[in-house]
Amino acid sequence: MKSEFALAFNEVLEEKGLPRETIMGAIEAAMVSAYRKSVGASTAQDVRVEIDLEKGSVKVFAEKEVTDDIFDPRTEVLLEEARKVDPNCELGDLVMVDSTPENFGRIAAQTARQGIQQKIRDAEKASQFEFFGKQVGEIISGIVQAVNSRQATIGLDLKAEGTMLRKDMIPSERFRVHDRIRAYVYEVKDSPKGLQILLSRAHRNFLRRLLENEVPEIYHGIVEIRSIAREPGQRAKVAVSATQMGIDPVGACVGQRGVRIQAIVRELHDEKIDVIEWSPDAAVYISKAISPARVSGVYLNHGAGDNKTATVVVPEDQLSLAIGREGQNARLAAKLTGWRIDIMSVTEAAGHALVKLREDSSLAEMAANEAENMARVQTLLGMKEEGRTLSLDDSATLARFVDRVEKRGEADRKAIEDAEAARVKAVRESIDARAFEMPLVDMPELREHLAVILQENGLESFGDLILTTKLDPDALLAYNGIGPKAHEELQVLIDEYEFPAIQEPEPEAVEETPEPVEETAPTIGPEAVVETVAEELPAVEVEPVMAEPEPVAVLEEAVVEEEPEPVEEKSFEELFRMESVRRASDTREQDEEEEQAFSAGARKGKKAAKKKKGYTVEYDPDKDTDIVRRHGRDDDSWDEW
């Protein structure tokens, strides 16, 4: 039967949901702390605890020095007692011995209670921090536990609590205790006050995650969310684009009869959502971002740095719709596109264009060509000031006039920007390319605080510093922390810095390869075949053989006079048997000739040996059979068999 200690241990495991090793480690650490307090042991002394869950017993082992006389029983042990644990120990050794005090279980339970609880709380907090740290950027659900004027407390998994501040709530919604809500986890931090899980329903990424959950095309990457601008509880704009041809990104987000977008609207307490299609053309993108208002024209002024301005011209009846309530529509469009947007009516834009033509000297030629149109525009503007209504044709005339003037100004600005970009490119090319590979923080010639100031202003390399100085010598004086003295120091560094010379590698000697000589292939005939076969065969020493001219001559004459007999077509097996018989016969003849040659050589001396007779077997494709050619003794002729 299990002890009460084991039952209590298992109950803690189930309640806290922590690993067994974690709970056991917490109990052992608390027991060690209780032992040190009860006996007054030093923290430098090694103390270990062994817990038997089945018996419910606790044993404490402390490291003690082996001595022959005990002065301090907390740190010393007799040699006899120590050898019960380690028979090989000697005086002066350190041995772990059982040092469990009497009634240590009861004492430890009282002393270590708070320590065990604290260790378990710390382990529980670490487990929660690890779990929710992975949930940052995701949507989780929880139950409202408490609400006040500043924040709401949300109960989460693992018995954790999340905090939703008032600024992270949708202004129009009200929470009640025990309501189940969904929220976006945007930060998890471990502070001295405890684990803080910060939740939000007003974050723009909350809308992004809702779209990913409701729209499968976004989740699978077929439709991509380019930008989101949101004013919680009132209105939001979402720019989407398709990553595949033939996909309508806006239709995919809205869904059939708006079922997908309506589910998100209900979650956000009737927040209006405008879904528009993203475009790489800034003018088209801005005109769609102004929706639902109708736009007459968009004219861009890129400016310097992030100072990008777009002038949007809309008809008179669309002006209030384009601006929105308290400028909300224009504000969201500017956040969505990243451009500063000026919205004008057609008549207001025509008045600005008229003033520009009259005052800008660079548009004098255009003003001369537009003299009649300027007079007409002046008349229409006068009619508008008198309160008379302009016809559609009059509004179209003003819109065309504004378009011509703004397009000309846009072209002039584009030419100026291109000229400036060309100047920057030329200056950059005049700088040694190695300068852009030299970080300012790694330059010993530059003081550290100056390098930090330059980095804060976007200058990362020595090349960036040189480029900025050449484009505008006084640009560095505008940086906070750089005065005339520091500016002079930087200028001296730029002027006097010398890059190490580039050592060009010596050209390697190129060996001239002789031109290949074309070899003509020799004509292959019967004699060449014989020579080739002879070269491939191993050399054999031949003893001198006695010549027999008369029989050979008679044989040659007989061969010449007789007509060749027709060759019978034989099967391969028959030819193989004939070949074996001939080889055996030739072998016997050769042996007899060698014996005769040996006896004749002994009597008559050495004489020039004539060629041995031989034969070869060739395949004739015309006759589809094998032909045996026999070679005579005295000549190189070949006869067919």
C-alpha cells in the first residue's frame, strides 16, 4: 500500500500538471534547505537528500571529513563510521555519510513547506512562460475572470492569467465575467511581479489572424495580405493580392454573399472592413485605397526620403466621402499606402493649377499654350464662387485642365529626381568600393562615440560617410552630437585616409601546346589484317625447319591448275568439328617438323627457316558462312578452303 507521502505527491502532480522530475527536484531542494536551517550547516557543504515515496522516508547525506577525533559533528566523522560507507577511505578524506536528524520528517514538513510551495510556483511559472512564449503572434481563447476600468483579467490554459489593458480593447465592446473571448497575444514577459501575458483585440494583427482563420486562400498563401490599417471598432482597410493567376483576392476574402467577411465583422463588434486589391502602381493603389469614393486623378510627388505626397482629385460630390467622418477615410488610406495624401475637389485643384501656371517660370511655355483654357477655367471658377452649379461638361473641362498641369509638374519632378539619382550614382562610383565594406565601428581611426552617432543616423560603413559628405559637405552638422570640431575631425579622416594598394597577381606562364598532327588512317587490306594479327599474337621462337620444295611446288601447281570447287555451306557445328580435327592434325605435323629440324640442325648447322604454314577463319557476310584461308610455306599467298 502506498504511503500518504506518495499519495500527496501524485495529487500534486495531477493538480499542477508538471513533470515528475520537477516536483521531486523542488521537494529535494526544500529538504536540503530545511536540513541546513535545522543543524546550521554551511552552504559550502555538499548535502543530498534521498526520498523513498513507497515508505515515505527521507534520508539526508552530508559530506564530512574523516578524522580520529570529532570536534564538529556537522562536518566531521570518525574513521570507523566512515569505513562503513567507504571501506577504502583514509584520514582526511571527504565522505558522504547519513546525517539524517531525529524526527527530520516532521521538522522538514514544517520548515520546508513554504520552500516547496515556492519551488512549485516557480516551476509552474517557467512551464507557463515556455508555453505562452510560443503563442506570441497567435490568437488564443480564454474566460473573463475580472473586469475594471483599467483592464480585464482573462483565464487561460495551464491556470495562467492574461491581462488586457483598456487601450487593447475595442472601445464599443463590454466584457462580463465568465464570457469566453478570443484575443491576440502580443507580448509575454517574466517580471518580478510574476508572469505577464498581454492580450489585445485592438491590434491590427488580430484582424490579420482572423482573416487567415476564415479565408483558406490566405492561410495557404494563394492570397497575400499586403497591408492593414485599422481604427478598432470603427473601420479597417485591408490590401490583398493574389500569388497565382486567375484568383480574385477581394472575392476570396469577402466570400459568397459575404459570409467570410461577415464572420469577422461580428467578431469585431460590427467594425466596417474595406478589402481592396493591392497594385504595384502607386497611383492606382492610392485611388483604390480612397474607396468607396470615386477618384478623378492621383498625382505623385516622391520628395526626399519618406516625404512622399500624393494629391488626390475627386469630384465635388465625392469630397466628403473621400475624406470620411473626421478625416477617417483619408487617414486610413494614408496608413495603408504609406503616402501622405492631400484630397482636393476638382475646382480647388483647378485653382491651384491656375496659380501654378501664372507664377512658375518653368511653366511659361505651357501657360502661353493654355491661354484660352486658362481664361475658360477662370470663368468656371468664378461661376462656382457665385454659387452656381457647374455642368458635367464644365467639371470635365476643369478635370482635364488639372490633369495636364499636374502631369507636366509630375514630369518635371521626375526629371529632377532622375538627375539627382544620376548624381548620387556618379559620386558613389567615384568612391573606392572597399570603403563600403568597412563598418564604422571597426575603424580604429574613428572615435567610438562618433561611430555610434553616425550609425544612429543611418551611416553604417565608411563609404556611406564619404558619400554623404561629398553630396553635402554640411550634412553631418545636422546630426545631433556632431559640432564643428567633430565635423572637422571627420573631414580630415576622409581626406587623409589612404586605402592599401591592390597587388595584382603576376601572370602565369602559359605553356605552348604543339599543334596536333593529323594522321591519315592506313588502308586496311588482307596484308594489313595479317600484320595486325601477327602483332597481337605473342612472339614464338621458331627452330629452323628443313625445306621440302618439290612437294610444295607440285601442290601449288595443282592448286593453280585445278578449278576451285564450290564451297558447301555447312552448319556451325560441322565447321567447329572440322576446325578441331585440323588443329589436331597441324599440331602433329608441327611436332614432326620440329623433330626433323632438330636433327637436321645438328647435322647441317643453322639455315634460314621458311615461314610455317598457317590458316585463319573469316566470316563472309555475303555467303553467310565461315571461310578458312590456308597459308603456304614458301610465299605469302592465301588460299581458300
